[in-house]
Amino acid sequence: MGERQIPDQAYYGIQTLRAIENFPISCIKPLPTYIDACILIKKATAIVNGELGCIPPEVGQAIVQATDEVLKGKFRDQFVVDIYQAGAGTSHHMNINEVLANRALEILGDEKGNYKRVSPNDHVNYGQSTNDVIPTAIRIGGLLALSHTLHPSLESAIETLKFKAREFQNVIKSGRTHLQDAVPVRLGENFSAWAQILSEHHDRIYSASGDLMVLGLGGSAVGTGLNTHPQYRARVVRVLSELTSLPLQTAPHLMAAMQSMAPFVNVSGALRNLAQDLVKISHDLRLMDSGPKTGLKEIQLPPVQPGSSIMPGKYNPVMAEMMSMVCFQVMGYDSAIALAAQAGQLELNVMMPLIAYNLIHSIEILGNAVASLSKRSIKGILVKQERCLAYAEGSLALVTALNKHIGYLNAAAVAKESLETGKSLRQIVLDKGLMTDEELSKVLNLEKMSQILNLS
């Protein structure tokens, strides 16, 4: 395609330069975790190809040294290809290959660009293809993001919710269904329920991530392993497992592993499922903190920043609001991943760059958001106990406990009269002679009514 001038300070090469020119789309560059995943793959392949004699040992060692430098944070500004780019991720892949080749040349005392000595294609990329490297990088990147962000954040949030559940276990409040009065509940049980919900999501995501452990690396261009050493496939997965401390395994069918995006759709769906419940929890927190004078105000979320540029003294449930926004983004990413996953043709899915960014970004922003919500909001929640009790005592839904004693229709009539006259349920039942005061005291016991039945 002709020659081009590369900036002296650049470690990338002409293929990266053409991608920069072709794809000035979003100004969004590859995620650091995704870069790490690609670099780890290149380190493993250089080690194995050097051991097998597929590339000169000194070249393999130089490439490994270059990968170590990148993993320690160097040359990060050299990975510059927009996330919306050439299908399958060839542009990003060659950006990785070129940077490592040029740095390896420097390590060997040679000049950048002397690709006869170290070639991005013939050495850094020996026995590889974008078509098996990129789906492997998405798997590794997703696993790294889960282990570094989302799983620890969920585990910490679950423990925080359990702590608040114990703290609020004796706080009685009105339940609400359809946003209308319902029978009493314990505030602590609300938090306990949320902890259980997040725990179940944690398990679902962990289970779904098992599919990411199965790698198609070694399939080369279309899954046949063309241009690879017979021992390469098994050895490179073993080395990559050691580098990542993950129990990786080679796929039983390389072509299938390279073509199907199902593992990514599965994980993304689990993330979307979590996001939907996190939205519900964050909305609950906002409702329970609404006010302070004209809302429920059963709890107080920590005021972490001023809430208005014009209304003095106002604060907003900003952490819960942030959580919802992140969840909506994750749901959007999931829809895009689903569309991209079914858009492959024949031996390749060319939408992998979109899947890579959306999946890893979903994991990381969910993890960061959960950690922030837990640390800066849930951990510091205070309860307005008197207000909670007042709502519970004033709820017409208490009449539900009278059903088996006076019948549903009588109970409905009592509730209607209470609402119309302002009289208490107790007073109306006594006036009508439906129950004695002693019987009512036993039945309308909020402590007993709000306890969860133990069926064991």
C-alpha cells in the first residue's frame, strides 16, 4: 500500500498509523485490562515459540522482556487504535505486535523498524492470527476484570449488607406493595434480602465465567492450527495459565471456540441480570431516604456532597443515582453484545472489538460502582426508627392479621371505616364487638407480625 512516515517517538508501525487515519470514531482507546490480556498472550506465545525453536531464542527473550515492561505500565500511550475499528480486531492486534517488535529491537540494540531482525508478523505473531488471539484476549480480559473488580466488590457489598441487616434487625417498618401500605417487616430483613440477592448473582456470574476458561488459542486463522507447531497449542495454554494463575484449558474444538461468541453473551447476560436487581435496590434506597419532610425518610443515606446549586442545605442520593446509570449502561452494552454475537459469518465473527470493549467495560464499571455504593452509601446508612414505627403502627394493612379472626369482609369494612373516620383499627373492632382487647393485643403485635416464619 506504499510507504508512510512514522513519528520518531512512536513504537507502533504503519498498520497502526493507517488504523489511526481510518478510524477517528470515538476517541476511546483500548481498556488497560484488555491490553494486559493481549500482552499476556504475546508473552506466553513468545516463551513457547522460543522453546520450540520456532523463533530465535534471543528474539523470544527480547519479546518477553518487552511484554514485561508493558505489564509494568510502560508504553501504554502507544496503544492508540479506536475501539470501533477493523473487523475482528486486526488493527488493535497489529498495534500490539508492532509495539512489542519495535521495543524488542531496541532491547537487542537495533533500530525500530528493522523488521528483518524482529518482525511484528513473523516473530511476535508467529503461529497466531487475530482470529484466535482476540477471542482469547476477550476471555482473559473478562476473567481478569472479574477477579480484580466485580467479584471482590460484590463480596464486600454482601458483607456490608449483612452487617446492616444485623444492625437493623429490630427496626419495625411498614411493608409496601404497589407503593401502598402492606404488613409490617423488619428493616434488617430488607438488607438481608438484598445480601442474598447479590450473593446469588455472584454465584451466577462465577458459573457463567467458567466458559471463559476454555481457549481457542492455537487455532490460527480458521481453527485448523495452520502454521503452528504440533506442541504449541497445549503448551501455550499451560504457560498462559501459569502467567494468569487461572485454570485455563484448550478447547476441544478450536473452530467452535473461535466462531461462537456464546461464552461472552452468557457472561454479559449474567451481568445484565445483576444490573437489573441493582437498579431495584438503588431505587429502594432512594425511596426510603426520600424527604426529608415530604417523603418517607425511613433511612438517611450519607450526604457525600451538596445536592443543589441553588437550594441551600439540600443533598441527594447521588451514589444510588450513579448506580442506576451504570446499570442502564451495562444493559445497553448487553444488547449490543447480543447483536454483535449473532453477526458472524462462516469462519469468523468480525464484531469482536465491540464485544471486547463492552464486556470488559461492563464488568469494570459494575465492580467500581458496587464498591462505591457499598463504601460511600450503604455502610453509613442511619435509620429513623421512630418514623419507621409510626408508619408501621398507622398502616391500614395491619387489618390483614384480623382476617382469620373476624373474616376478610369484616376486616375490609374495618379498614374502610378507619380510613374514612380516622379512628384506629383497634377502636373500631372493639366498638363493633368483633374481638376483645386481650385478643387484639395478641393479634396486632408488630414484633410477632414482622418476624419471618421459621419452617425448619
